[in-house]
Amino acid sequence: MTLSKPTHRPKRPFFSSGPCAKRPGWHPEIFQSALLGRSHRAAELRARLQEVITRSHNLLGIPEGWRVGIVPASDTGAVEMVLWALGGQRGIDVLSFESFSSVWAADLRDTLKLDDVRVLSAPYGELPDLSQIDWSRDVMLTWNGTTSGVCIPSGGVIPLHHEGLVICDATSAAFAMDLPWDRLDIVTWSWQKALGGEAAHGMVALSPRAVARLEEPSPRPLPKIFRLTGKNGLNEAIFRGDTINTPSMLCVEDALDGLRWADAIGGLPVLQQRARRNLAAVTDWVSQRDWIAFLSEKEETRSWTSICLKIVAPWFVALSDKKKAEAVKFLTHIVAEEEAGYDLASYRDAPPGLRIWGGATVETDDIEALLPWLDWACARTQEVFEQ
């Protein structure tokens, strides 16, 4: 059935899951105070880098005694440097249930070729059986599956006391979800996710237990870009703003803008409330539609940042995989053509469907304005692709 084209558009039609929408009210004028054309080793610039570290530490509620540092290559670089430094010191369990977590599993098993890797897998939309994790081993887990819309349900799944280290890729969970810092040992994230910062820089937080392990001899030589330690143990300068490689001070200024905005609106509780409202708006819409459903069927594991949806209309289900991908491309293209919503297709490795970023920088009003456009676009797509 043909639906009338909506007339009301989102004011900010930016729903990409990375890089994500800028915070409300963002304007390029924030860069006027950026310190450009200077060495990042200069005292004033190092102070800006330290401010990112300090504000991140405080906003996320990271415990005293943890080290927080800026590292190269976004969250991917942060995870890789940890895995290459620690992988092989003891057996490791890896949760693999979406694109990036499967990469970490492949790196440990196939690239580093570690002797003792257990991969606990699940298809998109599900979590592996968490009861199978052996917490006497190191554990690599992704807190929120950016490409699957599935998240760890609570910190209680991790024992308070565990022998191995718990390494957490939290890039689409930090600043939006409760992270159980007393049960984690290494946490990574990037600036391009929940606070809408620019890409290419990662963050790593290390517990005292993690620092002690890193100071043990590495199982393999490491390139400079991966080295958190030196001859005298942990390279403490990294955790005071003396980065491993040259950072972009434009990106630093942008990260500071997001952190300051988050503090100004009420900190982590308000960021979480905003994201949960966004999920609630999508949940209400899905509950009244028969053509769309959540990829994560279990409500308790459903992400409220990377909201992943599957098309369940009979006409779509009957299509071949190739045609499904073409239909999603068509649907998202006509929404973008109308300037009603950008970057709404599921991740390239995920099942064909839709993905709406619902982090705190996205306004609920904009999501509510987007949803009728998806109904309209689905009806248009059915007319073209129904067999």
C-alpha cells in the first residue's frame, strides 16, 4: 500500500553509528580556540590532552588508581595494542557475536596464533552463552555490539573476583551505559562514538592489575605504536597527555567540546537517560509495525545506542540475500535523498536491515521525525522489489 510522503523532517538527520552525530548546538566555531601550528609537546597543548584524560576519567566514574590515556588509531588501535601486548600470557576466552568482536577473535586465533584461545560465538542478534566463560582465564569481551545491537545485560555477569584480566571493548557503550569498573581490568573506547567526536584517536583505561600484567615481559616484540611500557615499566607519560604519536589538536578540541557539553547537561546519568529515551521511541514505533523488528529479540540484551533492526515483512523475507541487500540500499537511499535521515543501513557484514544510532547526541524528536519516513520508504521499496 502506498503511503503519503511525510512532510516533517528531522532537524538533524544524522543517525550514523560512527562517526556519530555531533552534540546538539555544535558549531565549527568551537575550533577557534584550538591550539594549531604548535608542538603537541608544548605545555599548553599537553594541558589540553590532559584535560581530555581528566574529564573522561571523571565523567565515566573510573576508579582512582586507574590510568587513562590517549592512544592512536581509534578504538581499534586501543584494542589491538592491548591484545598484542598481553595475548599469550595465559589462556583467553573471546566473545564473538558481531563484526568487531569476531575480528578480535580472529586476531588472537589466526594472526597471533595463540595456543590457548577459546572463541565463544553467537549469531547476529544474540549473545554467546555467558555461563561458559572461564573467569580464571583472560576474557576479551565487547560490551555493546555496534553492528548487532546486542549488549551485555549487566555487570553482574562478571565475577567481582576473577583470576584473569577482563578486557572490554566499550566503544559504543562508554558515555551511554553503566560499565562495572570494579569488575573490569582494561577498557577501550574512541572519541567518534557516544559524544560525537572526530575519529582516529582511541582511549584506554588500565586497572592496577592490568598495569602489573603489562609490566611483565611481553610475549612478542611490539611496534612503537603499540608500546605502553618501556625499560622502566609502564610509560606513565602517555597517561599525562604525552601521546605515542602526534595527535590532531582539532580532534582534541572537538573531544573537549563533547566532554564539556556532557558535564554541562548533568553528566553520565543524563547521557544515559537521553539514549534510553531514543530507544524507547523506536521501541514504541516497532511495537505498532508488522514489517520491522529488533535484531536482538531479547529486550534485556538490546542496545540503546546502536539500534539494529531487521525487516520481517513477507515480501522482504522472500527475497534472495542479494536482493535483500539491494532493497535496503534502495530504502535508505530514498530516505537520504529526501534529507530525512543519513547512514541508516546495517553494517556491511551484518544481516541486511536498518541501524539507527541512539546515543545521547541524537535528539529524540529527530528520531520520532525519522520513523514515518522509514514507513514511507518501506512501502516504496515494496512496490519496487515485491515478487
